[in-house]
Amino acid sequence: MKLIVTDMDGTLLDEKRSVSKENEEAIKAAQKQGAVVAIATGRDLYEATVPLKKTGLSLPIISANGAQIHDEHGRLLHEAILSPDQARHAMAVLKKENVYFEVYTNEGVYSDDFEAGLAVVVDVLKSTGAKLSEQEIMTFAKDRFDNGSIKLIDCYEKLLEDGAVVLKLLAFSLDAKRLMSARDRLELDKNFAVSASAADNLEITDVNAQKGIAVERLAQSLGISPKDVMAVGDNFNDVSMFQKAGLAVAMGNAPGEIQKQADLVTKTNDEHGVAYAIRNYALKKQSLL
């Protein structure tokens, strides 16, 4: 495989949101053999680079679910953004359904409610059975604000008035009916792409901002055929890149519905599933060519 694209949360990152030594070494082994390894994540560019910096890896990054593509040097190659009218429409739907959401922009991620932001992350981590103590969960939730990953703002409208480039809205709720109602209403507008990176969230982007479209664009820019692309992921927002890749690999921790849409299933994210996929699927296949 000439291009290996991996999701981050639930895929490249373990339960503590870190890149394991095994995954780091496998990526470097693939690079040594001439393969390009890239990230495709729902995170914004800043959030995506934080865990990578600890490894010394410099990789192309598809961020905000495909809204932006940056090369390994951090240069913007392409973006597909939500227009102000699209953003206002999506915000109005989520507010009407009483669903908390955050706004991803070219200048960072914003929340208009600190307490709700903390509560929703704590609830989500607990509901997913994360192997973290109560204190670790609260620390992680607070760190999103303390380390600058999330910025507080009084009103989202101010972002639009100031000309912020809106990449994505990320909505959270443990109320499945509210989330489904919001999704149904948003999907009536064919200019939106609505996906999810977990059972309790929605990711709303422009219809042209999808991981699959971005992976295809990145491969074309590198002169790489789709058949030479391996995509690794664990959730619904990864399906579009499964459909564009020559080899689609689902994580062992992915829902069964996602695994059924992949060609192969690797180990879980806590078992270094990305490293296993690279060494046993991507590099072995390449060595046979």
C-alpha cells in the first residue's frame, strides 16, 4: 500500500488518547518502505497535532472530518467549509432540539457553555465504558478548556459576524431521540454531510467535507491510485473513506455494523490495531507486489 490513512480516536489513539510505541514504530516502518501515512480525523488541526507531537511524527492531516487537508508541514492544501447560512441553519436545528454543540473554525473550537461542555464529555466517556477513573474523566474534560483545545465564547453568532471560517459543528447528546430528530431534520438539506464518530454525537459539515472525498483528493495529489490506499477506522464517519480505499480495515473495537463494511478487521485500539494492520496488511501486501 502506498497511502495508509488512519482515524485517530478509537483507532490510532488508545483509551488515554495517546499514540502507542507500537503504532509509532509501525508508522515509521511504513514510511521507511516509501509509504505515505496520513491522519483522517474529526478533530481540528490543533487537536490532531497534540498527540502526534509526542511521537515526533509529521504526517499529512485530514481534519474536521474532511473539511481541511494539510500536508506534513502544516500547509493548507484544501478546505470545504460551511457557509454562514449553512452554519446558522444547523445551529438553529440543534438549539431547537436542545442538543449541545461546539463549533469548529479555522481559529479553533468554540463552546458557548462551559458547564454543559464539561458535563457532556463526562457523560459520554462514562457511557462508552472508558477505562478511566472518575478523576481522570473530569481532568480530561477540564483539560479541553484549560489547554486551549476548546475556547469559550458568549454567542456563536459573534463568530459568524466576525467572519470566522466554520468547518464543522459537533453535537453531543445521550438522548437518542433528540439526536435522531436533529439528524433527520439536518439530512433534509442535501448541502450537509451528517455523520457520527460515536453513538452519542453528530458531526455536521458541508457535503463536500467528508473523509472519503478528502482521502481521494489527497491520493490524487500524490499520484496514488485508490487501489493502493488502505484506510483504517472505527466509526460511521470513517465509512466514506472505506468506500474510497482499495483496502478498508475496521478496528476490533468498532461496532459490528462498521466491521461489516470493511474488508478486514484488525485488533482493538488498546491492542495497537493500527500497527497490526500496517505490518500484516499494508506492508505484507506491498512486499508481495
